[in-house]
Amino acid sequence: MEKPPGGAGHSEPPGPPGPEPPGSETAPDGAAGGPGAGEGKAGRFWSVRRAPAGIAALLLFAGTGVFLYDVASVRADRPGMAWRRTLTDELAGRRLDDTYLLAGAAALAAIGLWLLVLALTPGKRSLLTMRPDIPQVRAGLERSAAALVLRDRAMEISGVQSVRVDVTRRRVRARATAHFRDLEEVRRDLDAVLGDTIGDLGLARRPNLSVHVRRPGKRR
């Protein structure tokens, strides 16, 4: 008697594997980021700036406390602090174009401008923002680490004796010395290799590349 299809002793051929969920180790490239991965805008990292904020808060707290104590002392029919009376007399007897007044006003304005700059700028200039290839994940790369990678790749080029790489948020400057080969050929190789390496770093904003090649100086 024949066994019905699908019973014991009969196996169906395996079907094609279904798509892996995004983020799994066997998912195809690009699935983890979804459509448009890497096209989002990656903002810079903001510094906490605890030290300037703490110093400013302590100074304001101390100054406010001193002035409140002096006002309360005067309200209680006690003489005000000697330094405040002296300061009031000095300010009342000086002209507005006095050198000390102008210097003090300039110093206070500079401190206020510095605090405003700290409050309105991101800071962390040593950290380069990387492309947001994965949603809800932000990554950064230290400029010193990027410079080290670029320098190592540049030293692999034939003819390069030494190289110095400076990395900023907008520009990469490479200064190399070549002890043999034509300088133009070395510069072209450096342009190609460093350009590809910058692209492999995965930075959100690709910096411009500037390459300078020269012969080593004569030893005395």
C-alpha cells in the first residue's frame, strides 16, 4: 500500500530561504541601514562644557550672595560693606572715558562673549562625525586616529621617506618628502591612495585633500 504524499518517509524539497531580518549577522549588505542608509544628516557632537558652566554658576552665586547680604545689612540700619562704599565713591568720581573703567568693561565684555561662544558652539573639535549608516547610532572618529591611518597608508607608497598629515573638519593636509622617484608621480599616488582612504573612513563630511611633496633637505 503506497504512503500518501507528505507522510512519514517522504520529505519535501527545501524552499528558498526567506529574507533575513535587518541587523542580523547574515543579512545582506545595506539591509541593516534600510533604504537610504547613510544619507541622513549627521550633526556634530556637543560638548557638555561642565567646567565653564560650573565656574560661571559659582561666580554668579557668590556675587549674588554678597550683594544680597550687603542689601540686607543696609536694610537693617547697619553700614554697608567698606568695599562697596569705596567702589561707589570711585565710580561716582571717575569719568566714563577713564582707562580703568574702559579696561574693566572690556574684560567683562570679553568674558561674556566667551561664555556666549561656549553656549552656542558644539565644541569637541577633535571629534569627526561619521556617516549615520545605522539608524539611532551615532559614531565619531578622533582626528588624531584619522591622521594616523592616513599617515600609515601614505608611508606604504614607494618613494615616500616621511609624511606629516594634519586633519581638520574641512581639510586634510599631507606634507611628504620623497627621496627617489619623480615628485609628480609620488604626488599622484598620494592623491589616489589618500583620497580612497578618506572615503573608507566613513566621515559624514568628506574633507578636502591637499598634498605637498618635496625632496628632503641636505644634511650639514
